Amino acid sequence: AQTVTQSQPEMSVQEAETVTLSCTYDTSESDYYLFWYKQPPSRQMILVIRQEAYKQQNATENRFSVNFQKAAKSFSLKISDSQLGDAAMYFCAYRYIIQGAQKLVFGQGTRLTINP
Amino acid sequence: DTGVSQDPRHKITKRGQNVTFRCDPISEHNRLYWYRQTLGQGPEFLTYFQNEAQLEKSRLLSDRFSAERPKGSFSTLEIQRTEQGDSAMYLCASSLFSEQYFGPGTRLTVT
């Protein structure tokens, strides 16, 4: 069964510093997608970044980048130059397809606090 | 692009009552998903529609739950005979390709 594990329930970082959120997953598939979503307090889930498993190059989106280690089944998110608006729950998610349905499996989340 | 919308945003109901939630996906998205999120946890998959066809249902979706997507546009999720354990945030998402876009959710409280 596909599982996603985020081992850091909470993280904090000083404004303008860099923080890395960890995620590991378990799968027997070779082709899949991985995502990081951000969920601010009382607000909706926002897609931060995605990574296709067949791509060796790590995805980047402005201040957000990932370190994708396929063999280790690791998918960490690095946030550079942290801003107060980055404070949120961050969820790592794995997408697989079963019987034509695209399913997302989420980790437990990491609550990120930004200290001014 | 107005994004995924859900109605109502909050619902308080007494145990045993029926509730219905609505989701309007992004207009060109043919895939629609329902998830349930309890406090402090990540969302859990409930069900999936491609156009009007319901292709997958989670074991989490007991026979008290039913979802529809008539005409492949908006979707409804109904919970019959609500129980306190049904209290959660119910999220809807839609997609055209690989990325799912989420709505703001409906927070259900069963008293």
C-alpha cells in the first residue's frame, strides 16, 4: 500500500532563513507524481510544487524547491528566504492511479511557524 | 477562473440528521474528488468522478454516504443519519491533468 510519512509534526524558522521539510513515501510503482500542498490556517489547500518521478531534475518554484531522491523514496521541500506568509500546514502527497482513478495519499502534515 | 467552490462553508447538525454538501469544480475540469480531513491530519480520499461517472469509492465511504455528479458539472455529497464521528472538514478538488485544485471545504460539526 502507498503510504506517505512526514516525521516532523512542527518546524519553526526565522524570517528570511531557509527551512527544509521532510517527506518519505512507500510505493512499488515506478511512475508517479509527488506534490507539496500548503494549507494556511482556516484557508484552502494550495499547490506549492510538483515532481514527476520520471524526471531526475528537482522541481523549483521561486523560493520553493524539492530534493527528490527516488531510490531512497524521499521528497523534501526547501523554502528559501522564509516569509511570514509561509506559515501554514504543509502536506506532502503522492499520486497514483488505480482503476482509472487518480488518488492522492497525504502525509500527516508539518506545521511551519515563521518567527519575525 | 473562479476556482473550486463549496457550499456551505460550515454546517452544524444534530446526530441523526441528513446533510448535503455541494461542490462546483473549475469549469473545464472533468475530474472531481471528495476528501475528508479531521483535525491535525492530512486529507483522506473518499470518492472520485470522471465526468458524471463515479469510478472509485473508498472503504471510508459507508453506506450512509452518497455522492453524485449529474451532468458532469457540480457534485453533491450526502451523509444520512449523521454520527459524531462524521465531524470533519469535507474537501472537494478538481483536476484536468495531474494537479488537483482544492476548494475551501465544508466544516461539519455533529452535535
